[in-house]
Amino acid sequence: MSRLLRTLVPLLVAATAIGGFVLTLGFLVWRSQEVPEVAETLVPGHADIVVKTVATGAIVPRNEVGVKSRVSGVVHELFVEPGAVVQAGDRIATIRILPDSATLNNAQSQARSASIRLADAQAERDRVQQLFDQGAASGRELQRAQTEHDLAAQDAAAARRNLQIVREGAAGGTDVSTEVRAPVPGMVLSVDVKVGYSVIESNTFNEGTTIAYVADMDDLVFEGFLDESEVGRVREGLSLGLTVGALQDAQLTGVLEYISPKGIEQDGAVQFEIRAAITPPDGVFVRAGSSANADIVLDRAEEVLSIDERALRFDGERVFVVLASGEERDLTLGLSDGLRIQVLEGLALDDEVVVP
């Protein structure tokens, strides 16, 4: 029995090794065989071909006005907050004047001097009037005394008004310069100061501190930039669709009304500014400064025979397709949106095209 086992064991080991080798060889031969490729085919169809370009930018008011103070001082009171709707002439803020010590002292000194001259001129006029009544002074002397009195009264009034302006920023009347009022009707977009902030007056030599910004939110425009490779294909009057980042479900429309004649360099590329008037849908409030993408429609072909561009083959300037039957067809093409292309001549609806 032991002799039989010693004979069978080597035979079993050898048979197992040979069987494994044969299976491995068969597996490698099977893997090396090429799998026949199944050609992908497609058929032409009718579709809308829209050629467009995209410009990035933002929605802004057409006219945004910065409200500035006409006097220097400290913000005493604010009457509006961002989002408030105001009319032209509504109060935005009041400014408390902080007069310069030297200027105030000079104005007070001028006012006192003018008052003294006025009192002296009045006493002189009264003295001449008494002499005139007694026949001891001529009418010419009385007229001269009256003129001197009137001039002194005028100087005294001017000095008092100047002192009031230095102290309060105004000399009376309805146009009070310490009150900052809205120059145009619209919505308050932002208030750039708080109570207690110091402000500088707006004058010929200084732009001044901006108190707030007011704009008409019913008149909005899209302002963006277009690459120089696309600007030659657009023109004023083209329609565009706007996708606003803050309004995912709303689609805005507009009309291109301005293309800058001069480009500016941004990130190594020349960009041209464009502007389009937009029409927000009813009930949709578009916030100023919202980023947006504008799809500018350059050309359109509706319900035309078209095919996927991946089915096209090229041989120099020749453009053709290969049908399932093996026939080659030269094509005359039209508009393309990058995925599908219009077929003017060379194909019919029932042609089956092989994709290379």
C-alpha cells in the first residue's frame, strides 16, 4: 500500500502542474484575442441652432448719485437707512458745525466793529438832523450823514450774517446748508457715515465726504466685459439673456446699447466694456451690484436639419460623413453651437451615419 502511494503522489503532482499550465496558457490566449468593435451610428434630426457668446459683469443702476455735504462738521442726525425710498429734497442727515477758533474769533471781532461803526454813524446822523432842523446844517450834510448810516447798517448786517454762517453753517432762509438733502428721487443704496463722523464739505478743490448713495432702482443696466475675440461679432441692438447669481429661478432679458470703442487689459487679455438695458420680470427685485452672466445671441436657426459634430470627418478642406452602408457623403454646413451643426446639403433624415 505504501508503495502504491509513493507511485501515485508524484503522478498527481505532475498532472496538477500540467493542468494549471494548460489553463493559464488558454486564459492568456483568450485575453489576447481582439474584441470586435461595434460601430456607433446616429441619424440627423431637426433642432434649433443658437450661436451665442457669454459676457460676465454685474447689474447696476444707470444713475447712482453720491450725496455730499456742503459744509464741514460732524454728523448730528441721520434720517434714512439703506433700502429707504426718498424723493428729491428729502432730508438725509444734518451736520453740526464745529467752527475753527480763529475763524470764529475773527467773525465775532468783525461783528463788534461793525456794530460800533453803526452806533457812531447813527449818533452822527441824529446830530446832523438836529442841526438841520435848527437851520444850522444843509440838506447835503444831512444826506451825507444818512448815507454813512445806511452803509454802516449794511456792514453790520453782513458781519452778523457771516458770524451766523461760521457758527451754524447758514444765515437763515429755507436753504439750510447744514441739512443734507436727496438731490434725486430713488432708493438709498448705502449710508457711508454714522452719527458723530466728521465730514468734509464738497467744493471746487475737494470732492467731499459722501454721506449716502441714492439711485433709481427701476432703471437698471448690465455692465460687463467682452473679450476682443468676440467683440467684433456683436453690435448694438442685439438681445441677450441674463442669469443673475442671486436669482437662480429668474431669467432677465436685455438689449445691448453700448460697446466701448477702447479696450482695457485685464489679466493679459484685452477686454471691451459693454452695457445693456435690462427689463426685470414683474415682482422680481434685483439688487444693485449682483453678479450676472449675459448670453448674447449672435445668430439663430430654428428647426433645421442638424447632426452631432462628432460624426464629421475631415480631409483637408473637405468635410464628409460615412454612412452605415460604407458610402461617403460630402456635406455643406451652416451654423454650429459647438455640439450640433446645421446641414445644408448632403444628408436626409433617414440616413444612418457612422461615428468615427
